[in-house]
Amino acid sequence: MNKSKIGFNLLNYTLLSFFTFLMIIPIIWMVLTSLKPDQEVMELSIFGSSIEWGNYARAWSFFPFGRFMFNSFFVSLTGTFIVLITSTLAAYAFARLRFPGREKLFALYLCTLMIPQQVVVIPMFLIMNKLGWTNSYWALILPWAFTAFGAFLIKQFYGTIPRELDEAAIIDGCSHFSVYWRIHLPLLKPAIAALTVFTFLSYWNNILWPLIIIDDQNMWTLPLGLQMFKGQFGTEWNLLMAAATITTIPGILIFILAQRYIVQGISLSGLGGK
């Protein structure tokens, strides 16, 4: 490897390290603030005079943290499972089945990605209210369980799976569902892992829709619960940062565990489908 190549790689790694550090500064500040004493929270010093690990216990008991965490986990995991099922089935239909208007229907399907969530929350609320689903898990999960993004991501990955596998399986007597279940799903693991992380974090961090559809505190998710630290006469910033730190841990763990599949899924999905 020549010197110019080494210098180019060194510059790349230096820039990547620098921007990575910029991205994690808010996380570092959040953790450090969560460990400060009450009277030192607003000071500009990086570290407090003492490390207050008790802030995490106080944050946990400040509101029904366990209940809110259960709601967030249940909504996120259930919603992610439904999205994976619907997205992989829709992607199979658009990538492998031939029917009139397939490409136009898929283009129309993708157009829904251009509609912001803020535009549909009012009609979605009216529908949920008409069905009597307000203050329920159904209202938190189902409206966002049928996403065109997931179908698009999985369909793009289908371009890496040879059609000859499908033909061989059908000749051996497999149905379309058997081909999807036995052959495609194992090969779709990288794309499914990427979609799992994106969907889980989308449900986990969503605050606008739960704020509109839920007014029963027992049904609150963690993003709504964090608002309880902001009172009329002030905000418990160190406790808020402690609760926020706890809230970010599941997403970080999922990303770390699925990192290899995420990178592979995104890179291969960008190749384009057949």
C-alpha cells in the first residue's frame, strides 16, 4: 500500500472519529448530568462535585417507571413483529408475484412515504375514536404497523436472491407461502435485522401519536412519562437525564447486537431489485 493510500485512509478515519465524537457528545452530557447533585445541574462544569448514583433510583420511583417501560416494550415489540410480517409478505408479492398493475401499485404504495405523520394524525384519531380504540394498545400499534418503508427495504434485498431458487422449490412441490417461509425468510435476515431496529426505535421514540391518542396515564409510554419531570415551577433535570439514559439503553443494545446484520442489510438493499 503506497503512502498516498495510507494518508487517505488516515484522513478518512480521523474525520469519521471526529464526527462520531460530535454525535455522542449529547449522550455523554446526558449521562454526566444524570450523575450531578441537584444544586449543580445548571453549572457549566462537566463533572459534579460528587457522583449521585441515587438519581437513577429517584428517577425510577418518581413516576410509574416500570409500567411505562412495560407499555413501551409491549407496543414496540408487538408493532415491530406485525411490521416484519406485513412488510416481508408485501415485499414477496411485489418482488416475485406477477399481476396487472404491479409496478404502478408499488409506486403508489411508496408515495405514502411522502406524507408526514402530522398530516394523518387527525383522521387517524377520528378513526380510532370511532372504533372505540382510544386509550388502548391497538391504537398505539396498528396505525403504524403497515409501512411502505419496510416493504421497499425488503423488496430491494430480494434482488440478491436468485429466482432459480424459487423455481426449483416450486418444481419440488412448494407453494408460494412455503417458498416465502422456508427459503426467503432465512436469506432475508440482514434486511429483517435492519428493519427490526428501525421499526423498534420508531415505536420506542414516538411521542406525537401517543400524546394525541392516550389520556389514561396507565397507558403512557416512556416518552410521555419523561414529561412528568417538567413541573410548573421547574424541571428536575438530573432526574430527567437519568430517566432518559435508562430509556436509551434498549435501543443501543438492539443496535449493538444487530449491527453486523444492519450494515449488510442496508448495503445489499441498495443494489436494487429485479
